[in-house]
Amino acid sequence: LVELILAIGLASMVFIMVGSLMTFVIDRNRISQKQEVFEQTKNDLVMEFTNAVKWAKEVKITGNELTVDEVEYRLQSEVLERAGQQMTPNSVKVVNFEVKDYGKKTGLASLEIRVGMESQTVAGLSDELRMVVSQRKLEVTSE
């Protein structure tokens, strides 16, 4: 009888440890998937800002609002918008959007862009995009 009780106790401890391990793995997987959303969002923003600023004819910064060839980028209600259209997914809350121009003397924009993000679904999960992009001088000449 004692051996049976010990076997049941030992088996229950093993089941509890396996259950705890499975819960931990599932939780880590969920957080990893949310971090993938941050990475994809950052990749999308880098591509958007790089292509827009690099080949722009005109770049203006007013406060924390960036205007590139009459297309306006701004933070509105914790969402980053491009010409009034949402750029970031609903699961990502944008908490900060800063743009600084370091190329004023050259006449071409050289921007540092910072975008602070937090997860809407996982408490305490946050990330930040920091990038530098420069406007190119494009002159077309014909012979």
C-alpha cells in the first residue's frame, strides 16, 4: 500500500512538472510570435521610410510630423499613419514617433527616425525602431 501511494505521488509530481513545462513553452511561444509582429512592423516601416525619403523631392518636419512629397506621416491615437491610413497593425501600440533632421546645412534631409512600440496583447512587451535615412540628390540630365 505504501509503495502504491509513493508511486501515485511520484507520478503526480512528474505530471505537474510536465504540465508546468508545457505551460512555460506555450507562453514563450506566444511571446515569440508577438515579437515577430514587432520585427515585421519594423521591417515594413524601414522599407517605407527608406524608399520615401531617399527619393523624395521635398521633406518637411513639423513637430513630430513628417511630410515627404506631400505624403504625411504622423502618430494619431497610438497608430502610425501614412496619408491618414494606418501603417501599424492593431496589435502594436505606437507610443512614440520622433523625427530629427541632421542634414539642414547640406540642403538634403538626413533623418533620424524613432518609433517606440508596445504590445496591445502582452503586458510589458515593447520594442523601438531607430533608423537613419538620407535624401538623395537626383538630377536627370539629357545630352
